[in-house]
Amino acid sequence: MKDFFHILRRFIPPYKKYLILNVVFNILSAILNLFSFVLIIPILNILFKISDRVYAFTPWQMQPDSWEWWKSLPELLKDNFFWYVSSLIESRGASFTLIVLGLFLVVMTFFKVAAMYLSFFTMIPIRTGVVRDIRNRIMQKITTLPLSFFSEERKGDIIARVSGDVNEIETSIMSSLDMLFKNPILIGIYLVGMFLISWRLTLFVFILLPLAGYIMGKVGKTLKRKSLVGQEQWGYLMSQVEETLSGLRIIKAFNAEKKIRKRFRESAETFRKTTSKIYMRQQLAHPMSEFLGTLTIAIVLWYGGSLILGAGGTIDAPTFIYYLVIFYSLINPAKDLSRASYAIQKGLASMERIDKVLLAETNIKDPDRPQKIALEKQIVYDNVWFKYNGDWVLKGICLVIPKGQTIALVGQSGSGKSTLVDLLPRFYDVNEGSISIDGTDIRNATLYDLRGLMGNVNQEAILFNDTFFNNITFGVDNAARQEVEEAARIANAHDFIIASEKGYDTNIGDRGGKLSGGQRQRISIARAILKNPPILILDEATSALDAESERLVQQALENLMRNRTTIIIAHRLSTIRGAGEICVMHEGQIVERGKHEELLLLDGYYRKLCDMQSF
């Protein structure tokens, strides 16, 4: 349970007041329940005329500083209460006394259930609030983690953690909170009452209940191990679903439907077997607790009967029945507690998976004392070295990009072009060397300020399932409709937007699925135009377009690039003839640089790339 209390320390503090109220109402409910049970003794005495004992009123001698007074208080309360009941029987009759006791029982029960309801009521904000906070923390963490984290994790598995694992915490840990805060209080108060009635009988409870709890705990640990495996398999299933949806076109093109279905069926069967074992252990909780409870009651009956029947019995029959009622009331909280421990073990396995995201290290952070950053002169790559895990991807890159100039990066796939560009907005951090803007190392500025200087247009336009307007204004607050339309006109997107059903308020579908490739790119360009960044990063936005779309997009890009510092990752060399400088990359190094005509004269790597594209 140490892991469970650690979770509570992490997530419960904002809800302390609800927790305190919950504990107060649970204590009140347990005490009222205990006092309502005590009416069993006089009712049995009246109905069955078991006891002929005559009670006398004992004056209340207030000596709270004396230990003897506190020690005699329970007996004093009992004698005076029974004296009152006896007096009532003598003066008004047994039937009237039963009515009074019954009414008293109803009133006590009303207050008891009211306190019980209020304890449930105060637990609801804790349950719903903690689950909401976990979801919010996961989303916050996902947006702050570096890209390197997601290159090592399956997207489907992360989705499974946000959905399935959080739901498991809600149904397992959060639903068990009430039982965990209520049942120990009930058990504790009932044990105190039982101890006051007969300490000998209660010793049996102290011996037997921990033994039963130990047995349940051993089974619970096994359940947690199985639950962790099950959640990992669920994440793998979700990953397969995500991959199938993303690659459905390729799956159909290669007639791979049977292969995909077979792989999914095998994974689903493995998950079914694991969950079956988990459910078998879960269902073991109730029968085991039922058996252990019955065994404990049988032992208590035997020992309690011996105390009554033995010479000089220390407890009478009505009191023993009252004791049994309390003890039986204690069994249900104990069983609920054991069921809660089972559920918590399963929830802890889910929390362990969620913590792989929440506790993942974010190595790209804002500095403690950030510096202001702005582009007035130049961007400098100074002896930059970088690697992901193994070999160096970039080796000693030195590059100066003056403000307003267009730099093109060309080279074969895997030469390091995209990595070189990804280092500028700090999607990754350099291993050696530095990147600076006007002399300020980019690691000394906040990520928000640094990335605020840049706009991106990628080879694959990243759009969202939202309207044209919201996609263009993505990342720009309080943009006016006139500014959005002007950006769309510059990007050659205005005409097809107003021709749609609702104009700028038309939803474009998942990832812009309702649009053509050229239209998606022009929306992406309009988004960059509206942001109006001083630095523009283009990952060849026209490489996958037809001739007509390429012409419109290229024209939009030229409008966007005007008077901006631009870095282009070029795949089609025909689009970069006018670049201020072309850098040819090969195996992580800049091997040639210059203008188009200058590089052709060198008759080196660039010339070979041009000849290959011409061919």
C-alpha cells in the first residue's frame, strides 16, 4: 500500500478539505451505528425477559482529570441507560418502551445514513478531480516532452495510457478511495466498542483479521504483476489500431489485410488470456473473504459461548449478541477493504505505466535566467555536433545565415539536412558546439521566445480537424478575420476557401482530409504568413504536388519568403536556383557551398545530384 499512499500524496492535496469532511462524516456514521446497535440489549431483555437485574441511578460525578473516572465511564453510561429503560417499563409498560426504543432506533438510523451520504458526497469531488488532474498532467507532459521521447515510444501505447490506463485508475483506485477512508474508520471504532464489551473476545479479532489480510495481500501482489503485463498488451493493441488507421492505404495497396488481421487476432488472444487470469484472481477476493469471515465468526461463537456458559461468565447473552452484531458489521468493511486492495493493485499497474510519461525526463528546458532573443543580424552554427543514440549525425557544422538571406540545404537522404534544421527551434539540443542568434545562445532563451521567431511549412502539411479559420490562426491569438483573409490571399488559398460550404468556418476533416494536397499546403503557408515570423523553415513543400498545385504553392512560398531569413530543405533542386547560398550535405557534413552556378562549376556532389534529377 506504500505506492497507493504515495499516489495520494501526489494528487490529493488540492482536495484536503473534502478529505477532512469525508473522514469526519465517516467517524460520525460509525459512532451513530455503534450506538444504534446498543438498543439490542434492552430490546432483548424486554422481549425475552432474560435479565432480572435491578438497576439504580448513579449520580454523574464529574472528575475528568481522574483516570478512574474515565475507566468507569462506560459502565456508568450502561447502568444509567438501563435504569432509565427499567423505569420506563415500570411506569409506562413494556409495549410503550419498545415503541420508544424503536423510534430512537429510527432517529439514530436517519442520522447515520445522512452522515453516510455526506461522506459519499464529499468523496465525489476527490474522485473526479484527481482523474481530471491526471489527464491534464499527461497532456501537459506530452506537449513538453522532446521529440526524442516519441521516437522511442509507440503512439498507440501512449494513447492507451491516456485512455485505458486513466480509466483503470478511475475504476480501480478512485472508486476504492471511499472504501479505504471509510472502512478503516468503521473497523477501528467497532474494534474499540468490541474491546470495551469483552477484551478477551476482541483478542481473537486482532489475531485473525491481520492473518486474513496477509493472505489477501499475497494474492494482491500477484494481481498487480499480471495487471502490468495486461496494460502493456493493451497498449500494443492500441498501437496496432493506430498503425492500421494511419497506413490503411498501403495495407490495401499491398493486399496485406489478412496479415494485419492475423497479427491483431494473435495479440487480442494474448490479451484475452492475460485478462482472464486477472479476472480469476479478482473474483477470488469475495469468496476468500466470505470464507475467512465465516471461519472467524465460528471461532468467535465458540469462544464467546464458552465465556457465557462457563462458571462465573464474564459476559451475558444479550451483550454477546450485541457483540456479534458489531462483529458482523465489522466483517463487511473488512471484505470491502480486501476488495479495494485487489482493485488498487490493478490500478497501481496502470499508474506505473502512466508514470513512464509523467516522470519522463525533459532534457530540453528553459534556462533559470533566460535572455531576450531577436534576429537583427545573423544565425550562427558554430562547430555543431549531434547524434541521436549511436553514430554522429552532424559533424562539426559551421554555418552563418545573415538576416534576410535564403539558405538551401541539399543532399541525399540521411545526410543530416532535417536534423540540422530541427536543432534551430530546439526540437533537439546539440551535443557539442552551439547555435546562436545575434550572439545569444538559443539555449539561453525560453523555448516560447525562440520558437516565436520561426514559422514552419513542412513537406506534409500538419492540419487539424477544425475550420479553415482556426487552422490558419493556429498559434496566433486574437487574429482578426480581415488579417486571416489577407494571409489566405497571399497564400493563394482565399478562392477555394470562400467556395466551400461555410467559407472560413468550414471544417476541413481529420488532418485536412477533405482537401487536396496543394490546398493543404496553401493553408499551411497561410498559417505561416499570419504568424509573420522573421525566420522561415521550409521542408520542401512542393515535392509531392502536381504541376498546377506546385505553381500555386511556389508562388505562395515566394510571397512568404520575401524579406525573411529562410532555410529550405530542398528535394527538387529546380526550386532553389535563386537561393543566396546552397549548402550540400553528405554524411553529416557540409561538403560544398555556394550559388547554383558556382556549385555546377565545381563538378562535385551538387553536380551529381543535378544530373540525377535531370536524368
